[in-house]
Amino acid sequence: MRTTTVLLLSSLLNTLVYGSELANFSSRRTESYTLVCPPEDTEYNTDEDYAGAAHSLSKFSYGGLGTTLVEKLRDESTEFYQDVVDYLIMFQCDLGEASQRCVPENSSDAAKDWEGNCVVSSDYTCPVGSCERISNCYWKPARAGQPREKRFGDKEYHQAEDALFNWQDRESYIGSILQFAVPGIAAGFSFLFLWSIYFLGRLCCCCMWNSCDQCNYCSPVPRREGYNICWEIRFPVSLYFACLVGIAFTGSLAYIGNEDISDACTNTFHYARALVEDSQLFLSRARIPLVNIDDIAEDAAVDAEKIFDDTDYVHETADEIGDAFINFGVVHQQGILLSDSQQEYDSAVIKFQDEIDPIVIDIQSMLDTLENDLYINVEEIKSALSSAIDQIDSYQNETRTWRDDIDDAELIENANRTIRQGAVLSLFAFSLLLVTLGLIGVIYSKNSNDSFMLYFLNVAWMFCALLGTLAFLLGAVFLCLNVFWHDACEMSDIATADFEPFLGESAAAGANACFDGTNLAVAYNVTDQIDFQEKLDKGLAEIEDVNITAEFEKVTAPLNDLQVMIEDITTSALDVLNDATSMNHQFCPFNDTYTKSSILEPWNENTGKISTTWILNSTGSYGDYARIGAENSTEYMKRIYSVAGICIGPSCCLGNDCATIAIEDSCNGGVNCNYPCGNVGEKIAYGHVDYLEGDLIEKKMTADLGVKCPDGYSCPTGEFQSMGHSLTLYDLITTYGINVTATKDDLVNLTETKVGEAMDEIEDFLCNMDVSFVGKRYNQVEKEFCETMFGGFSQISGALWAIALLLEISAVLASVLSVRLRGVSEDEADDYYGGVKSLRRADLYG
């Protein structure tokens, strides 16, 4: 019953999981899922309604003492029983089949991991299309990357039969049991031999009374000189009566032992029936969520589609942002170096990878789960659910058959209890009758020592001698059965500790779950196979409390810092330029200051100023601050800050005037014209050119970065757009953040949809896979079998040994008293004692 229940549960899970595309759910899993279930609100059969008398053993029951005596007689270690179990595994193992290491990969015996891949050992590779087989009686479980081990040595398999069943070898298992029969068999046949000798001797003594003095010891005729009334009559009579009481007591012990067996049978049937009821409840609880999921699966798929539809942007935009960072770094490498902003740029990249990527992965995983595991596979899911529901219904019907079988077996057992009781007590009842007949003979011998009832003693000793021998032989058989029973209980404890050597690793996972409290769904990895609920739950746990806006701000903050650093490219250049244009030196009397907004059109900054206070080298006259013609800013700056020289000798010119220019007058030509401010003017011109280059770099970086968009620019630049980016880096990230936040809200709210209902039903199904009730019922049945029933059987066995000894003693006493309590006839007196007158004691009670 227990094994059948385990296989039933395993088959149900296999149908649900491996019968559909649900088996592929775990292909992307990288870690195990821990199933957390709410407290149970429905209990299995608690036995509270069961108060049968069978639960209370008689206070005169000594079954516990009997089992203790058997344990002490057996006195074997756990290692002994482990060896016996191992030999049993080896004995039943079909080496021809079990030793085959590889099986077809589509076989149910193929060893695969939870992802459905063949397990590959390090010491052997199976041919293409085949896998290592799961563990069996020959092979231990296959472990990936490790050598595969045989369960036992090949030589041991061939020794198993002799180690178990060679009855001639005391070291074999059967030999170790049969040795317990030796004392009983020896005692039985020894007594039978002695009684045979005695019986033959007594017959001979009847014929040779006068010719053989030794015949007095076994003569059927009383002693000539009579007997001591106290020690030779009353004492053996008292012992005989004590044997009668002892036989009655042993019979009562056997009766109580038989009642213990009946009680154990009653309890066993109750617990077996309870196991069926628990199985029915288990199946009913498993069926409800499956039916509910089947009903809402299609609606859940529709709701799932609404959530994941148009969400390709999640991974596509994430990839685009990664590319945008790379392209920005490549295009604006010079600007990053000029602005010394490499750290801020790297920080933004790292922040996106560290803060946003995990969120994106969780969200994408949930979207993939909704699409691939639910929406696409909805028909396969419904097919698997339908098959599982049909199997549950089939198993429900099967459990009803089990219930009927148990009821029928209990009726048969109840009907045969009287027969069993009669078989157990017949020996004790017949023995009690015989000894009682002998006692009647003793009683009637007081009134008439030649009463025919005195012959009851002869009947008693003859049959007691035979029954004593029979009781010894039965005691030997029962003792062997006791030892085997005890061994079976010890070995069952070993078997239930780990079923893998008996059932193989696949079935053993379910069987072990029944005994170690592991949820059956966890044992068979159903939590990983039917895992869209688990993956959605895990994803929700990751993103539900995440402030995505704040997370994206961690990325945009370095971009803002980067923008500040970019603006420093022209700031520093402008500061250098202003230092030159406002130096107000004797030879360079500049007093002009420019801003970023005016430096590109410097004439606007100088509006209101009529002319320079210095003579321009280019014209030989004071310069006009106004723009001349279409000159550009560089030409303007070069003209304005090209200062005339100072004459330091006789040969100087100013324009076309070379005659009137005196020393220390302004000049712009001649051999002796010195230009103390010439370098400054050139540096201002070059500085302005550098500023313009920096300004171009700055504005292009700003335009592509997107924190702000510079006037007159398209953001992003055409170059950045040509790389596939229609938005600036900043806008790409912020827009992505807004969209991800909306998608996240949809996912968080999916618990309010049919998808959420399906998730709840799956969790309910998984949590209902608690099969600890099987182990509980097994332990209850084992207790009845190995304690109550075994104790009752041990008590009967002990009673057999006791009555065997009592019967032999009663036979001896009856034989003695049958002589001592009888009188002597006149014929016997004439034949044996020389006449009646010579008989000194004819009436022994006179």
C-alpha cells in the first residue's frame, strides 16, 4: 500500500510536468527555488474519531517482554542487518539487465539533470543518443564530472545467494536463524527418545518382574514396602497440580497474545484505511487548483499578452543605451579628455550597468515568462492539466478500490479469527484437558485405589509426553519465526531511511519525501518545472519596492556632472582669453572682457565703444570697435588686438609717413619699429581660434549628451543620429526610465489579473504536495506490526516453550503417580508379593 501510494503520487507529478512543454520552464534557471507555504488550514485524518478497544492492550500482555527477549537472543548489530539488506539487493538483481550502463536518452531510466540534459560521468561517455542510466541495484547514482561507482563488487553478487540461503552454513542468514531451532528440536527429540526407552522398558518390566530386580524402577506395580505419604505422594501431587495451573496460565498468555495480534490487525486495517482516506484528501486538494488553473488559463494568457505586448523596447532600448554610451565615448573622446570628465562618463556607464541592468533583467525575465511560459504554452499547459486531472480522477477511483479491498481483507481476517484462536489454543486446551484428566485420576484414587479412573494418569503421561515433544518442535519453529520477524522490522528501518538502493534515484525521491518531510513538489523539482508562478513571484519581490525613478536618477546624476565638466572646456579657454583682452598694460592697454554669449560675436560686446585707445598695427590709426564688413569673429579679434609698435630708432614708419615719426611714437613699419604687444595680439587671435574649436566640441557633446540643447543645434547631432540614435543619451535614458516605470507598474499589478489568480492556484497546488501522511501511516502500521503483533506472537512463542516444559514435567509426574496411587489385586499379590497376607500395604491411603 505504501509503495503503491508513492508511485501514484510520482506518476501524477510526472504527468503534469513531463507530459507537456512545462518541462522546459526551468531552462533559464540558475538557482534552486525554496518553496514557502502558508500554515495548513486542513488536516488529514487525526484518528480523533477512532477509539476502538484495539488501542488498549491487556494489562496481562507481556509482548514487550517477549520482544525484548528476542532482541537479546538475536543481539546483532546494525551492520549485520545492513549486510543482509545489501545481499537481498544483490540477490534480486538481474545483472544482465542492471549492469548495462547506458540506455536510450528518451528512456525513463535515463539519468538527466533538472534541465533535461544527460548526466555525463568523468570515466565514461555513452554513445550518441544514449545516457547513463539512473541508479539501480548495480549502479550508484551518476554524478556529473565524477567517476561512476558500482554499488557492490561483482564477486559479491555471485556470493549473495549462499550468504542468504545456504542453510548448511551457520554464517549465512538462513543458517543464523535456523540455529535458534536447534535447542527446541534437540529437546523435543531427546524427550521423545527417552520416553520411547521408558515405554519399552515398562513393557519389559511387566513381563520380567520376578526375574529382574532392576525392573522395580519402571514397574507398573507399586513398591512392596509402600511410599512416604508426604514426600512420595503429596509432594508430586502438588507439583502435578502446579503444572496444571502453569498450563492454564500459559494458555491464558497464549490467549492474550492472540488477542494482541487481533488488536494489531484491527489497528493495521484502521491505519491502512486512514492512508487511503488521506490519499483521497490529498488528491482532492491537488485537483482543486488544477481545475481552477485550467478554467482561467486562457484568460490569464490574454491578460499576460496585454502586459508584455509592445515591450520589446525593454531589452532593445537597454541594448541601444549601451551602444549609445559606447558611441558617445568614441565620438567625443577628445572632448572627454579636454573636459577631464572620464571619471563622470565611466560613472554613468557603471551606474547604468549596476543599477539599471538588474532591474531590466528582472523585468525582461518576467515579460519572457509571461510570453514564453504562459502565453505561448497555454494549450500545452491546458493539455497537461487535463491529463493530470484525468489521472487524479482515475486514482480517486483506484483508492475506492483500495478501500473496498481493505474492507474485504478485514472481513476475511475477522472471519478467520476464531480459526486462528482455535489453532493457537488447541494445544493448550488439549494439554489442560489431559492434565485435568490425570488430576481426576489422582482425586478418585483417594476413594478407591483400584478405580478405573486411575488409568487417566496413564493416558495423561503418555499424551503429555507426545504433546511436550510437539510443543518443543513448535516452539523451535515459532522462535525462528520470531527472529525472522525481528530481523524484518530492523531491515525495514534501514530500507525506509533511504529508498534509493531499492527503487532507484527517481522513485526514491518521492518515497524519501514521504518519510523525511520534504514536499513532493520540491523532491521532484516541480517547483522548477512548473515555475512561471515562482519566477513571477521572484521578479515581483525584486522590483515591487524599487523606486525606478530614483534608480535612473543615479545614472542621470553623473550625466549632469558630465555636462558641467563639458562646459568647463570653453570656460577655461575664455578665462585665458579675457586675461589677455583686459590686461591694461602700458603697451597693451586692453580693457575688454567677453562672455560665452558674446565671444562668438565680439563686436556686440563692444557696442557703445567708438574706437580703441591704441593704434592698430593694420591701419596705423585708432581701431573702430564696430564690425567691418563681413569679417568673422576671428578676423575681428585679430584686427582689434593687433597693436602698433613703438619707435626705438631713426627708421620708423606709421602708414606712409616715415619722415615725421620720432622715437617712442607709434609705428607700424620701419627697421627701428618695435612691437612689445605683438605676441599678445597673436595669442589673443590664436586663443580665440582655440575657443571656437572648444566651443564646437562642447556644443556637439552637449547636443549628443542631451542634458541641455545648445542654441542653433539639432539634438542629437547628425553624426550621432547616423549611428542609429534618434534621441540624445540623456533623453534615451530618461524616456527609457519612464517606460520601464510604466511596465513595472503593469507587472506589479498583474496580481490583480487572471495571471495573479493562476499564480495563487499554482502555489496552492505546490503547497498541497505534502506527503508526510504516508510516512506517518507507515510508522503507525510498523508500530502495530513490529510491536503489538510481534509482541503477541512472541508471547505465544514463549507460552509454547513454557507448556512444552510443563507437559514433560506433567508426563513424568503422571507416570510416577499412576504407579504410586494404585492398589494391588489379589492376582498381583499372589504373583508378585507371595499372597495377600504378606502384603504390608495394599491400601496406600488406609
